[in-house]
Amino acid sequence: MSAAATRAPLPGIPNTRRVPRFPLSIPADVMVSHSGLLKSIPGRTVTLGERGLGLVLAGEVQPGDLVNLDFNLPDFGGRLQLKAVVKYQTLLKCGLEFQSVTPQQQRLIEHWTRTKSVTNPNPASPVASPWSEAPPVETATAVSHETDDKNPQAWIRRVAAVIFLGLLVSGGLYWWHWHRTWDELESRIPLKPLSQLSAAYVPPEVMQGRITHKIEPVYPESARQAKMQGVVALDVVIGRDGSVVDVHPLSGPDELASAAVDAVKWWRFQPYLQNGQAVLVKTTLAVDFRAD
């Protein structure tokens, strides 16, 4: 990745520019630092534009958080790894603005969005970017000042009715958004169990050499205090794009197996090719826990 990067927008200046965004639904990893600890949050993109993207995350971030993004732009090849800042967050959906983009990455993103503009010249939403502030909602309440002055109780009843209606609508939208969000996240779970997946077996030492992204496991505090250590062996299925699609412990201390699974499921590998085609891979990986 080139060290050259575009200049980030000046802080404190709100971004009100309206830019077209286009639907995009692909897995994306977000790395965010909380209290000095680097945390990986899985998610799925919703829209992509030239300056940022909207996505659904299985975790919480805060506006202003600086995060690392990792996603594979479809149809054009190449995984994008860049920095972004959280500009907007509600429930599990958030908007990110790119902060550190190389010229090559910028050209790739612009080419993708312009291609979408050609194939869909009238997108349903050239809408405001996901980090721009929502326009104020105007409520059409035609109340006579003369009537309000003469009957303040009528004015209070109207305000209470508007507030109640707003809460009712907000509650319905919250319920709908919550279920839709988790439906999108659960769609990433493989439909077939590990034993039923048709995959080529590749020796562990081969796949160890093809790791491109690795997250170290978090040593459970209870196991650390008990000076528990050992090797956890995992049965792993790796998808055609190099992501881990299924992982199960085979052996090792139960107290350490969960931490090993949580780490390995976010590892990434170079796609394994057979006859020039990327294939599903089965292998065995080992995670070694050593107490300090």
C-alpha cells in the first residue's frame, strides 16, 4: 500500500455536500481502538460513494472514532485497506468518511461509482452522504395563534398528540430496522455444516504460508491467572475469497478453545487455486497459548 494519501478534510467543518451513493452488500471488517485495545467488528456494507460508505456493524462505534476498514471491492479485484472516521451512527448502522486513501485506491473507488452511474444513470438515491446531518423534519401543524391564546389546553393536547405519534412511528421503525439489520448479518452464516461442505483438503503448513491477515487471540483472564496453557487445534473451512467460513475446535483446553475460534474466524488467506480456479479449502490450524 502506497504511503501517499489524500488530504483529510479540515476538522470542525460540517460536510453538507450531497453525493450519490450506490447499493453495495459485501462483508467488511472494521478495526477500532477502545481503551488502548484493538477490536475487530464484523459488518456488511449498505452503500458506497466516492468519499465514504454506509454499513451495518455487529458492534458499537462512536462518532469521531478513527477506524481501519478492510473490504474487497467486487468486479474490480483487490482488497481495500484504508482509514476512515465515523461521522454518523444510529442503532447498528453507521456512516464512515474515508480519511487516508492512496491515489490508486481513490481511482478504483471513483471508477466503481462511475461505472454504477452508467449502468444505473438514475439511482433511486443520490441522497445525502451517510455522515451528513439529517434535514430538519417539518411538521405541518396549522394552529391558530388566536385559538392557542384563548385555549392553551387545546394547544397542549395537540403537542401531546404529535409527540405520541412521533414515538409510535419511531418505535415501529426501530423494530423494523433491528430485525432487518440482524437478518443481513445472519445471512453471512453458512447454510451447510462443516461436515457437508465440499472442499479440498490442504495441509496446515501450506495454508499457514498463505495467511494475509492475522488476529492474535485474547488470552482469557481466568486461564491466565490459572497459568493454563496449551495448543488448541481447529478444523477450518476457508472460502474461495480467502475468508474463514467455518471453524470448530478439535482438541485443546475448553477454556482456551473459544478464544482461539474468535480469533481465527477473522483470519484471511490468499485464495487457494486448483486448475486456475479458487476453491473451498479444508485444513487444520493450531493456536498456541503460553502463559507469561
